[in-house]
Amino acid sequence: QTTKPALTIKSIMEREDVQSKINKMMGKRAAGFVTSALQVVSSGLLAKADPMSVYAGIMTAASLDLSLNPAIGHAHLVPFNITNPDKNTDDGNYSKDVLIRAKTFKQNLTSKRTK
């Protein structure tokens, strides 16, 4: 009996259909966006969050044309600890929900970008 490989955010982002969606949304910036997203989620608490939830957050950022690169600071993904939501404990139990927090939408509303 063969077992399926574990679903990871990297395996999701490498799929052709996912790359095609991101290319349609981000145009020339797609490769850089994916690289930044993978760097952000590869460490810390996001690495423990549900991969499909992280993927949904990444795709939300892409659809809103928000960078997840911390140096740019447009938006970041926030995992939630569902066992002790009021405490900063790392018990490894993170919900399927990852929120995207945007710093500002002003740049996206006022600037024209070429894709």
C-alpha cells in the first residue's frame, strides 16, 4: 500500500494549475511573488498551519496585488492557535484559518501597475 506524500504549501505552489492562476493575476511579478510567499511560510508558525489555509491566504494576497515580502510590508499572513487563543503558547495546534492582514490598500488603489 502506497501512501500519499504529505501536502505542503510548497507542493501546492508547484502545481501547474496554481502557477497558472498566479501568472494570470500577477503577470511578470508572479515568480517573485511565489518566492516571497514560500520564504515567508517556510519558517515560524505558518509552517505549522494548514497548507490549504496558507494557500488561500497567499491567493487572496495575489488577487489583491499585495506583496507578502516583509520588507515591503503590504500584507502578512497570521496563523491562529486554536487550543489557547488567548495565550502565546506553541502547542503545535493551529487552526485551518490563516488571516491576511493588509497594511494599506492605498497603494493598490492609486497606482497603475503593468502586468
